[in-house]
Amino acid sequence: MRLSHLLAFILPFAVSASFQEQIIIPPMPQTNEESIASPFTSSQPTLADLLTIEPSASIYYSYARETEWSCRFASESVWFTMLVPTNKAVMALAQKPHQGPESVEPHIGVSEQELDESSKRNVDRWVSAHIIPSHISLSDTPVSYETLQDGKLVIFNSVPDTKPDSPEWMRVTLEDGVRIIGMKEAQNGVLYLIDGTVVPN
């Protein structure tokens, strides 16, 4: 009996104290529900996205990531036409891209730093020779376009006996017979998969 009287006496004070300690949180401002539910997304992937998900271009992309150009593959402020060799095409090269026209192998009188710098220059030359910094048209061939490598032009020639209703990129070759075997569009450029490589100057 005494316990029930004691609780009846203490309970109002406890409830009152708990109300006084509560922090009042102001209501959230009204916002557009759609802006919360769906964050901004682009309708097309970037070149960086395409290179990331294209398994047959992984060797080229691994070289490209070593260059200054790679940070622009995701930029919406540039437009690149990329001629991307397949892994098979890169593996078929007698001299790998980091070796350049002459093999970069250690020999007497050359430091490791010099070898690294030479290798980096070779990779930069090779990667940039596969990038045209503009839109291209393949409807009227032969036609040539300048690449990011100084003085390097890529020439496109028509392929005889192709179906007239086939896409333009299927009706041309480049660099003495290299074929375009696939095309993907990005919001900041076009990626052409090629079955060979562009030889840098």
C-alpha cells in the first residue's frame, strides 16, 4: 500500500522532468520528393566508364591510366574519339608499348630512373597516338585526323565490297588495314575497338 502511495507521489515529478529534458527538433523543410529519391544520373556513360567495363580493352586502359590523359576520360568538358586496340592486338605486338620502337632493357650506363622515364615517354606516345581530340566523320574517305601525339595523323580508307547499309565505321580501315570491330558512344566521346594498333611517330 505504501509503495503505491509512493509511486503516485513520485510519478508526476518523473514525467515532468522527462518532458523538460526533451530536445525539440524543428521540422525538415519541404523538398521535392523526386530530388531526394533519385540522385543526378547521366543518360550515357563516360569514356572512363566504357573502358572500365570493356574486358577486351583492359590492356590499353591499364597503359592509358599511366598517362595524364586518363583524368580526362571522365570529363564532360572534352570530346575524344578513341581508337582502342583489343587485348589480342596489344599482345601480338613484337615490342610492347612501354618498350617503344627499340626495346627498353637495362644495360651498362643507363640508370633505372632513365629506364622508367623512357618507358613512361613510350607509353604516353603510344596511348596519345590512339586518341583523336575531336569528332570525326567516316562518310567520305580517304580522310585523316590528327591525334594527341604531335604530328601523328591517322588515315581512314574505304573498304571495297562492303554493304552500303552497314555502319560507316564498318566500311573503313585505318593504319594499313586495321579494322574497326566495334563502336560505343559515350557522353564525352566515341570509343572504337580496333583489331590492330596505331603506330606512333
